[in-house]
Amino acid sequence: MSLPLPDQAYDLAFRTARTFNRFSDREVSDATLYEIRELMKWGPTSMNSQAGRFVFLKSKESRERLRPALSAGNLEKTMAAPVTVIVATDARFFDHLATQFPAYDAKPMYEANPALADKVGLRDGTLQGAYFIIAARMLGLDCGPMGGFDADKVNAEFFADGRWRANFLINLGYGAEGGTHPRGPRLSFDEVAQIL
């Protein structure tokens, strides 16, 4: 049986963690990016699909390639962030199921039904993006997830073969003081949940 984590872990991952819009100039090492991926990969996905894909934009040149796709409100903070992560979905995630889900051959089910593959891929890739945020926070980083960008432009620039498709972006680094907006309220349990 698993034991609950110390209370501080809940703060780090959720309660006091914030969405950051400004980051310090402290570098995020490649080793840290590997560490995030190694931690978040254990989160569950349908049939162990692992449909999420991650492109880390660290260099000025890579960020300039992203610039034309960013909305005005996300431009400055993204260009200044130490790392921007393109969270994408692999449209052919099912090509890996033979090794990742050996229970039976599930590939034909997805290959024959592109709408199902799109639905499952997007859901599982989004889940993995959420796992990524939690893993980054648990490793002491701060995140600024966002959707204000032109996905078609990102796909054309970074994923021209059409296999990977942009889902959302995460600015990543070590948050700067004053880099958050006031925390918004959360809906109550009764507003969002039912126990039947």
C-alpha cells in the first residue's frame, strides 16, 4: 500500500504552485529536462499509448522560429523564458503499441479509425502535458502553460511531415518574483463534482 506524501509535496505540485509569466535568467539544464521526462513518463495513458511529444526550445534561434505563431499577449514572456516546450501529439502513437502494449494487437483498431486515434491521442497527449507540469514543479521548476498561439503555424514550422501536432505550450524555468498574477478562486466541490 502506498503512503501519502508529506504535506509539502501537495503545496509544491498544486496548492502553492503558480502559473508564471516571468522567469529568472537561471538556466534550465538539459539534464533537468531529461529528469522531467523520466519522471513524467510513468503517468498512465490509454493502453500505455504515450502519445505526448515534447520539443524543448532553448536557443534564441528556435524561439525566433516560434515567434510568428505567438499571440501578442504571449510574445514577450515566451521570448524571455529560459525554455518553451511545445507539447504535441503523435498522430501515429499506435505504431509503438506492439512494444508498449503487448497484451494484444491494438494498432489495427486505431489505423482503421482515424477519428478514434485523434481522440485518444489528443486526450493522452494532454494528460502527459499535465504530468509534465507536475513533474517540473516537483523538481523545483515553475511553468507557464498557455494556448495563445497559432497551432497551424507551429505545425508548419516544426512538424512539417504532419505526424506530430502542437497541442499547447509551456514556458519553463525558475519563476521571478512578481512573475504571477493574483491567484484566481477555485470552484467548490459541489459546483464541479458529484458523489453518486
